[in-house]
Amino acid sequence: MSLWLTPQKDRVQGISLLYQSQIRWLKSSAVILATGGGGQVFTQTTNPKVSTGDGVALAWRAGAVLRDLEFFQFHPTALTKPGAPHFLISEAVRGEGAHLIDDRDYRFAFEYHPAGELAPRDVVSRAIFHHLHKTAANPTHAHVYLDLRPIDPDRIRYRFPNIINVCKQWGIDVFHEPIPVAPAAHYWMGGVACDLMSQTSIHGLYAIGETASTGVHGANRLDKKKIEQLREQLIKDDPEALVAVDVIEEYQGNLADAAKAIAIRNDIEGIADYGLSDWFLEMLQECRDFICQPKYQNLRENYLPALIPPLADCLAGSLGCLPGVAAIIAVPFAAYIKEEGMEKFCKSPNSQPSSPVATKAAQ
Ligand SMILES: Cc1cc2nc3c(=O)[nH]c(=O)nc-3n(C[C@H](O)[C@H](O)[C@H](O)COP(=O)(O)OP(=O)(O)OC[C@H]3O[C@@H](n4cnc5c(N)ncnc54)[C@H](O)[C@@H]3O)c2cc1C
């Protein structure tokens, strides 16, 4: 299949394709490329067999501008077992306390980043890659392990029933043995360069989905739900959201909730409209316990912005994100805690949030 261009090669007039041993020409004023990603160029990928980057190749052969082809997101912990699909073991597992270990039971992640397993996704992927290159005879097919045993078994059952089931299907009992994992190519941020209307450099040629490179993603990727939430916020023309866009691509994990938190940070009453997620409640509890430590007494008695840096520290540790991003997320937490009355929380740091908002969300 090829694109059929005008003789001046400046616009598309259709496609040509081989059908029943004959080349046929289909006229069209617009052609949309939507052939997905190209993960199959890598040995380890989560992508299906069809993800061979055909749309990007078609566009390139026609002379379209491509962009950032080297920007590929690798998921650090895809199940790596002969015959098994590269099933994704969620980052939340590391957030809950799972350790990455090698075949000598060595917890290596801290050699590569002070946050260890909670470093950003691309950092953890690179750490595993480098560690395998240092230690494995055949790094291309080697793996490390994700050990869930440091997590309370009830917590594993509550948070990760699907991971338990899929691993069981492949003969792995996560309660008694670590899961073999390796980084796998997951999402192609680069592709056919196009503008926000999906128009490529060739008139009449459009690219959408993973084939396209709109520039919305940086070298790291935002997922669709998260982009949607950001877009909604941007439509409201909130300059704070624009700040968030700058930093948010560095944030790894639970960004949907983070975006929600960003959206509500100047609108405490509005929390009820968004609903309080389990994540928000858990984090709130953690932030409250943290900020109620005696060493923060002065800050607590001070004013709201002073609460943000220590809360950001707390959140950066829990979420494995950079402090700059955590600072943005910390704002609604600080506001919420302040709004609800610090004294109440300090007297009873382990109590559940008791505001009408929280009660409404819990219903
Ligand atoms: C395991 C996994 C989990 C994911 N989880 C999430 C998630 O939680 N959230 C999220 O936002 N994203 C997720 N993604 C990414 C998301 O699924 C993809 O980015 C998205 O599906 C891409 O959509 P698309 O329409 O561009 O391409 P696709 O959905 O891949 O569709 C491309 C289509 O083009 C067809 N095609 C390809 N080449 C040709 C050809 N030469 N001729 C004819 N047809 C062709 C293919 O058969 C396919 O039907 C995940 C991806 C994977 C692999």
C-alpha cells in the first residue's frame, strides 16, 4: 500500500494498493493514518503483533515529516515468562512496597536512583536495563524479579486481585515467590508529525492515535484518560493547569487522581463534584499523619502555603514522583487539611476525614 500524491507531491489524492495481484488506485481528498504503534521493532514489547509502525513507514515513503522516533516509553515491569504475554505489573505494586531484586536476591534499584523502586518509570526501566547488562549473560532475554512479599498479604489481595490471578495462571504464586519482570516497549510518543488538527506536513494526509506525534507527550508519555482530564482543565483556561502540563510529564503513576487534585485545588467545595477517590483519602490520611508531627507545629500554626513543601516531601515519597510535581498535588491536600481544621486532625490523626464532603463521597 502507498499514498498516492499529486505530481507536485504536495498533497494526497488517495492511495494505491495491491489487491488480487493488481495495483489499484483509490481516489480520496483525505487519507487518515491510524495504524497504531511500532513496539514490534523491539524484542520485548507489550504491543500486539500488528504494531509494526506501518502508517509511519507509509508517511515516510511519501516524504512526510516524522518526529521524535526515538521517544518510546518502556514499561519497567512487564511479566517475562516463556509463552506468557508481557502482562503489565502495575507501578502501584512498587508504590505499595514491592522490591525489585535480581537473581541473587539483591535489591539493586538504589544503586541507580536514591528513590529506588519509586523513581520515575523511565529511570526504573533504565536501571533494570543497565543492571541486566552488568549481570546477565544474555541481557536481551534476561529478567529481574518483582518481590511482593514485603507487602501485607491482605493488602495484596485487596489492591491487586487481577495481578494475583494472571500470575497464578502462569504458575507464579505472588505470596511465596517473586514475579519475573523486564522492561518492555509500550508506547511510541514519536511518529508522523502533525498539528492539533491531526494535519501532517502533506496536505490532506492526517495521522491519529499512536501513529501521530502531536507533541503533547514529551519523551515520557501521558495516557489518554489523563490527557483528557488535562484538556478539560485547559479548556477552562486555568493558567495553573498550564503549569501542571509543564511538570506533569515527569510524574509517574496515579496521574488521573493527581490531575483531579490539580483541578480541585482552588475549589475545596468542588471536591464533592469529583468524588473523593480511595487514593485521595489514603493520601490525605498519610499527609495528615505526617504534618501532625511535632516538628511541623510552627508551620501548622502559620499559613497554608507553608504546609506545602513538607506535604510535597511526603507525597513525593509515597507516589514516587518528583518533588516539583508533588508540590502541585500537595496544594489541595494542604487546603483540605487547613479547611477542615488542623487541630481536629492533630488530636485524632488516625480518624477518617469527617467533613460532609468526605461523607458524601463515601456514600
Ligand atoms: C497492554 C497494553 C495496555 C495499555 N493500557 C493503556 C491504558 O491503560 N490507557 C491508555 O490510555 N492506553 C493504554 N495502552 C495504549 C493504547 O492501547 C494504544 O496507544 C492505543 O490503542 C493506540 O490506538 P490506535 O488507534 O492508535 O492504534 P491501535 O488501537 O493499535 O489500532 C491500530 C489498528 O491498525 C491496524 N493496522 C496496523 N497496520 C495495518 C496495516 N498495514 N494495514 C491495515 N491495518 C493495519 C491494526 O490491526 C489495528 O487494528 C495500552 C497498550 C497496551 C499494549
